[in-house]
Amino acid sequence: MQKYSTAAARILLALAFLGPVILRLITITSSPDGYLQYQMTLGQFGLPGIFAPLLILIELVCGLALFLGFKTRLNAYILAVLAAFLAFVLGSKIPDMLFVYLGIAGGLFLLTQHPKTSCALDNKLGK
């Protein structure tokens, strides 16, 4: 059981980014001005429009790579920094999000110290 607990943690942490970004992409594509609405939402938190594609790209690519266990340490570092950044940006308007994203960042930083998980592509590729 202990063998699979780090794999479960890796997958659940990846889903914290993959789930919302997939829902966000569905929302963006379901409306003609969905992307503009997403940029305006980011603007409410003080982020310029350039963050819209960057956030989507990082969350999607790194979240999928973490889910699959590909370059786990690197992707966990990237997502941990993103989570810490989002904690302070979103936490300024929604205080609950500060603690949620700080907790996610903490889990990801712990994963960087223990990147060898079962059911990971890194194991198959010999990394």
C-alpha cells in the first residue's frame, strides 16, 4: 500500500491543475468570447492578458506530465512555483485560495524530494 501512496499523491496533485484547466478550456471554447472573458477574469486579480495563455499552457502541459509521471521532479517544481504564485495572486481577493494553493505548493515541494513513484513514465524510461 505504501508503494502506491506517493503515486496517488502525484496523480491527485496533478488533477488539481488538470481538472480546472480542462474545465476552463471547455468554458472558453463554448462561448465566442470565452477567451476574452477569461482574460478579463484574470484582470480582476491584477494579471495582464498575457497570463491567460501562459497559465493554460503551464497547467495543461506540466499537469499532464505530472499525471503521467514524466520528469516528475521538474514538473513538480514548476507547478509548486505556480501554485505559490497563484496563492498570493488569488489570495489577495479570495482569502481561502491562499491556503488552498499554499497547501498544494507544499505537497508539490514534498513530491520534488520524492519523485520516484510507482506507475510513472520515469520508471519505464529509466530516468
